[in-house]
Amino acid sequence: MKRWTVWMGAAMLAAVSACGGDEPAAPSVPPPSAAAAPAEAQPDEPRAEMAPADADPLAEHLRTLRAKVPEGFTVVPEPPFVVIGDEPPDVVRARAERTVQWAVRYLKALYFKKDPAEILDIWLFKDKASYERHTREIFGEEPTTPFGYCSPAHGALIMNIATGGGTLVHEIVHPFMAANFPACPAWFNEGLGSLYEQSAERDGRIVGLTNWRLKGLQEAIRAGRVPSFEALAATSTRAFYTEDKGTNYAQARYLCYWLQEKSLLEKFYREFRAGAKEDPTGYETLKRVLGEADMEAFQKRWEAWVLGLRFP
Ligand SMILES: [Zn+2]
């Protein structure tokens, strides 16, 4: 009897073969953790004949996952993630390849050199009922949003996939940010995550597009309720989440969108990350990358530009 289905995709096979001492077939698919690939350090050891799975953190992870996965779910390894879902198997596989693998490849190309240290699970529940029930039964948690959330305690991104793939791409940004820029404050972490909620490929790169957060931001701009960028950047991570006047995410998102459209977003990420000790909020880096001495004047231009944007 088959309790669950594991899709041995190309990525999984590459990871397994990397563990046996071979080079992975595709350079874009490294072993889940470089530190955990002892076979590479000892190429003469006949590890592959003994128990290659023991040396493979992905295989080990899949074994422990088995106890958690309910009947009828499909499990698709997509390093550094494992995608688990209760939609039809071909739909779960398509989401793993077209959303997760796609986003990981393009985000890594622009920003993230390091994979998250742990393999993370991406649970895609097919509807609201499944999402609410399984979140309780599997994790003993109550969902914090109707779309999905990240559960560090369970090393999992937990989604109601019926609400669309946007939140999934948003959440994928966070574990990569944690691995590559752990000091990143919430305003930029959430701005970048939110940017890719609505994303597409342009000239071989991932780009964020306008999305549903635009309307509320335009209203806040018209009402003069949007704080300065200095105030946004100075918001502590805690305050960003607990004292959001309703514009934090959207303001950060459309600042990232401006930077993207001016081809300054990767430069800002790189310089912010490199100089975060001296400029932990990123505000000085932002001014420098924008080339703006007068940030009040910049904000006026940015607000006028945002008011001219359209969604859809
Ligand atoms: Zn987020």
C-alpha cells in the first residue's frame, strides 16, 4: 500500500548522485548542504555501496517527514525545500517545478549565494478547510493569515494554496534572507518578499509587478499618511510587525519596486548587506544608492510615481 508518493525528480536524483561523490548533473542543484556531503571529501570511500542515503540529509529528512505526512499527499523534493501537498500529484509536481524551483533559481541568481542551513518543508494545502484542519492536526498551530505563514518551529512554510502562489514566493524569500543576510531588518525583508508576490520573468530575471497592495498605498499617499523612508527604515523588526499602520509592507514593497525599475535593487541589496554593521537600518545606503541628498524631495517624486501605477 502506498501511503504517500515521492516524486523522484531530477533535482532529487542529482542530490543523491552528488552524495555518492559525483558532480551533480546540473550546477544549479547543489547538495542541500555543502557541509553535509562527506562523500565529496572522501572520494575513495565506497560510501555509495554501503548506504548512500545515510550520508544524504535530504534522504534523512524525507525519512523523518514520512511520519508526519497524511495519506493521499504527494511529496516532491525540490532542494533546499520539500514540497508536500494534497492537490492531485501532477498539480503538486507542477507547483514544485513552476513555482518553487523557478523562484529559487531566479532569486539565487540575483541575491542569494547560500542555501538555508536546514531543508525546509513547503506544505501546500488545497483549500481553506484542509489548511485549517491540517495546520491544527500536524503542527498544533492556528494559521496567522488566511494565505499562509512561515513556522520556524517546524521548519515549514505552510500555505493555503487556493489563495494563489504569490504568498509562496514571498515566503521563499525569507529563509534565503535568513541564510544570507541574517541582520536584515523586517522592512527590507518584507519589502523584498512582498515584491515577488506578483512576479514574472523579464530578460531572464525575476521581476516583481504591481499587485493588490497598490490600492491601499495610493489611498494612504492621498491621505498623507505614509511615513518618511527614514521612519520606515528606523522601524525595528518588532515595531514593523506590531505597530504597522497598514502601510509598512506596501511602502517597503513599492520602494523595492522603484529600485527594481531603476535597476538599483540588486545594488542596494549588495551594499546594504555589506555595510549593515555601519548602517543597520539601510537608510544611509538607500540615500547613497538612490543618489539622493534630499529624501523629502525623493519621497514626493516616489509618491507621484506610485499614484501613476496601475493594478491590474
Ligand atoms: Zn513576509
